[in-house]
Amino acid sequence: MSGKTTQGDCYLCGEAFSKAGYKKHVLAAHKCEDGETQDCLLIKVEAVYEKAYWLYLDISMASTLKTLDKFLRDIWLECCGHMSLFSTDDGWELSMSKLVCTLPKGTKLNYEYDFGSSTELTVTVMDYITRPKQRKAVRLLARNQPLSFVCGQCGQNAAYICCECEMEDENPFFCAECAERHESVHDYLLPVVNSPRMGVCSYSGEYDTYAFLPDRFKKA
């Protein structure tokens, strides 16, 4: 399943950047040294098999992996309360109570949600940074722009994905009008969402409250 690859949006200033270029941007343009600050890890998260899905975030040093797990579930994964785990490249499972401050810069962790229909992510510690004191432990810094998919029937932008068509290696994407007709053939349609778990299990993105709102950056 591949859509048109995109840049990502910076949630701090509204500018668009590539995944590769965002670290340089956030360290240069959003460095924080004044006022009441928090020490954080700068984290990059990307899907293992669909790398066009990516996030940058910062997380306070006092947080645990459980806090990060909750954030990832909300923005990308949660559908049925499946189990999840963090592990190292050599297969060691990490406790959810592990403090993120113990993770050295450059650490790469594997993350898996749902051990049946798994969604797998790579979590990378990019740097140590400071930020203005936040109420929440995890702050979203940047996210890939939504990928675009085309209705296989009419060529319009797709709004739904048919899980049965995908399993049968047919074009699974439908616009709203074509999806309504297609429900008479297959009734297992899920919404197109900005997540690597799109079309898996019963994921519909209902916990994702992190839509990018460009209007908030418009100057009066």
C-alpha cells in the first residue's frame, strides 16, 4: 500500500520540511534556552514498512516508555486495546517502566503494536534538547502530511479502504460515492487516515487529535 509521498508539517511554525531535513530545522529554529525549560529527548518515529509515515516529537526526561506508548497508540495505532512492546535490535524486550532518560543519543528501538496484525515502528533518539515547560510529557513537533490515495473506480481522492479487496490484491481505495456502491460487495471498509495502521484490524483513527491546523500560523 503506497500513496504519494509527502513532506511533513512543523507544528511549531507551520513550515514544511522533509523527514531528513526536519532535525536541522528544529534544532536551529526552535532551540530553547531562556525561561523555565525542560530537558527532553528529540525522537523520530517512522513506520518500518511504510516510511512515508513519520513523526518528530520531544518527550520529557522524567517520562517512561509507557508514556511514549500511550502517545503512539493515540496518534497512530489504538483500535482494540492490543498489546505492544519496545525492544532492542538484538531482541531484548524493554520494560514499559523504563525511563527515557536512560536511552543514549543514537538509540534505535523497535516498537510493535498488536502481535496478530502487527504495526511495526522504529523509534530513534535523535538528540538531547530543551523546550519551554509543557503540561504534557510528549509534544508533537512534526508529522508527515497525509498521503493521497486514488479511488480505483473513478480516479477521485479516496476516502475509504476496503480490507477485503486489499487481501485479494485488488485496488482497495474508494471515494465516498464509490464506497457506498461497493458496500454491496464488501462491507469491511475503513476510513483513509494518516497512519501506518490504516486498513488494519478496525483502526479508524478516532483517538488521533493531532491534525495539522495551518490557520493558526496565519498572520493577522
